[in-house]
Amino acid sequence: MTSSRQRLVVIGNGMAGMRTVEEVIRLAPGLYDITVFGAEPHPNYNRILLSPVLTGEQAFEDIILNDESWYAAHGIRLYLNRKVVAIHRGKRLVTADDGTEAHYDRLLLATGSRPFVLPVPGNTLRGVLTFRDADDVQRMIRASVTQRRAIVIGGGLLGLEAANGLANRGMSVTVVHVGEGLLDRQLDTRAAALLQSSLRARGLRFLMQRHTAALVDDGTGHVCAVRMADGEEVGADLVVMAVGIRPNTELAEQIGLFVDRGIVVSDTLQTYDPRIYAVGECVSHRGIAYGLVAPLFEQASVAANHLARLGIGRYQSRVTGTRLKVTGIELFSAGNFVGSADCACIVHHDTVAGIYKKLVIKDDCLVGVCLYGDTADGAWYVELIRTRASIAAIRDQLMFGPPEQDLGTLAATATATATATDIEADSMARME
């Protein structure tokens, strides 16, 4: 490395941060002397695939994206198991918890998110875990060897993945959820009920619309039960909290960057300090904090474009679909999949095949979709939602996917009518 290179320091060794680094290297090889700080002791890995590691379908080594040799091959200075505790903006200097320092010309914050822990008595007892990183998975795997009863608090995606993984490892698992339906941010009530029925048939137990009041100590500092708000106690040797995540903004707040539900960034992924960029789950863009991979990778691409001094990238909020796979069941949703009084719904439910589809239409435009069991047409439905294409001519066939004729004219017309003002209004509506 030569001293003439600019210095890029990256705080966070996760998927969004490293995707940005990969893009910078591709777009501007040799521009930066790159230093990466990772709080975990592991190289960059695919966090989405932690669930197959928990179930035993994959080993942790199988989900590593960039091993340590990759960093070395690209001349990247990598500090693992080092948490950055201070940033001095005046000196353009970051300091890790072991005293390691690095100067920067450009700084990329990719600090991700942290799991939310319910503020209830007993939440620090032994046997109480979260499900967020590789170490959490290893702790769950070790617990499953000697423990038999698990309670997972949270009926969202992470909670169901944790429950499925622990059940596959032989534990008796109960899911406690405050909502009326599972995956209530991704599924309507009918699809949620189908999912719950399927998971119950596989041995999972559910306590719905129940609030956790406390975790009970067995007298040795280890959890032995979960006490509900109504006083019922359910025995547990292991409790996994999967009740949501929060953007990790601690460093940004310490140095006075604007934080509002995340580190606030512009369309170029710059913070209010033009030398500091931010990407990933720690970010708030136009009032939205994202947790899905697709928008985070789009952020990485835009940030890299500007770090590489091309200066032409712009990140815009847009409709994206949520594609999930829970214990082998394909799920997909996008837009206003619940519907409202001024919407019409087309529903198809094949109980034999285990397929449920719901399309929500307003003013001859598709505005939402919820798919259970068959998600093959999800991307096409998202494109119709995004472009606001009129579906009047194909309404009767809409449930069966794209028509056989060329859709180029339809897409071009829809794109032309989706003005910049429309897109902006749609983004603002989702912020509210």
C-alpha cells in the first residue's frame, strides 16, 4: 500500500458493509487503503443462513461469504473481535476497545442492529438468549443437547426460525406471541392461520395474544419458567427472545450525527458529516429503516458509487416484496396486502395443495399481494404494484400470473405514468 491512497475505514463486518467494500474494490481498485473493524470474532458471513446452521442442515463454515484470505488478497486490514468505542471527527480517527486506532479520509458506518430484549424481571438469567448472530446460534445448539423445554418469545420470522431449529434438535418448543397472528407484518390473518396450523402439525405449540410479565429464576440464577401477564407460568429450560431489532446507532449518537430511528442518510447514503457514510440496518432513509437484504444491497451499491468518486448513484425508497421460507413453506407479500374499505380483493385458496393467494386492487391497479405456498409470480406482482400498471385488461387472469403475450408495452406504459411525484408520494405514505 502507498501513502498516496485515501484511507477508508469501515465499522462493521456484516453483509451490507462488506457488499459496499466489494463494490468499491470493483469500481475503483487501488483508490483506498481499507481497514475493517468487526465486533464479532468471525469473518463476513451470511446472516440469513443462520437458521440452517441452527437446524443442522449447514455448518457455519458453509455460510462464510469472505474468509480471512479474501481480505488479505485485497490488501484489507481486518480487525476481528474489536468493537469500535470512539470516533474523533476532528482528527478523523476511530478507536477500538483494545486501543487499536485507524485514521480515515472516508468512514463507513455499517453497525447493523441489535436484538431488543424485553424489559422484564429475569431477562439476564442464564438460559435467556437472543437470536441474532453466530454466537447466539452456537449457544442454542449447546443448550439443546442438555435442555428439553424451550420457549421462544416472538412469532415473527426470527422467532419461528428459532422455534423450528430447536424443535429439529429435539426440544419441546412453545412460541409466545403478543399478536393475533404469526408474521403479522408479512401475512394477512388467513395466511397467518394457515401457517400456524401447519407449524402446529409439526409439533410446535403456540400461546397467542399473550404478554410476558417475567422470567422465573430456579434459585440458581437459571431460568425455569416464563410468567405471563395473567399469572400463568410455563416451564422452560431455555428462553429465546426474538421480539425485534433496533438500529445500532450508539456510535453515531456519541459523535453528534443526526439519528432518528436510525442514522439519517441522504439519497447518496451520506450522513450529515459528508466524510461519513452509513449503510444497512443502522440507517434511516427518508424515515424508513430497512431489514431486508435487497434494499440493503442497493444501499451498498449507491454508497460504493460515491465512495468510488463516480457520483451518479441515488438510493430511492421503493416497493419491495418480502419472500420468506418458513420450515419449507414459501411465503411472499408486498404492498397493502391487508386491504381496506376502498379496495377489492381476489382470493384463491386451494386447501388440498396448501396454496393461498390474495390480490388487493384499487382503481384498477394492484396495490398488494399475499402468497402462501406458491410464490412463483411474486416478482411480477411487485412490478405491477411498483409501476402502478392498469390491470383492467387482465383482471380475470391476474391470479394465474403473467399473461402469455408480451408484457413490454404494459410495463412501458406503466413506467411512463409513474411520475417522480407519484413515487415521492408513495414513499412519504409508507413513512407514515
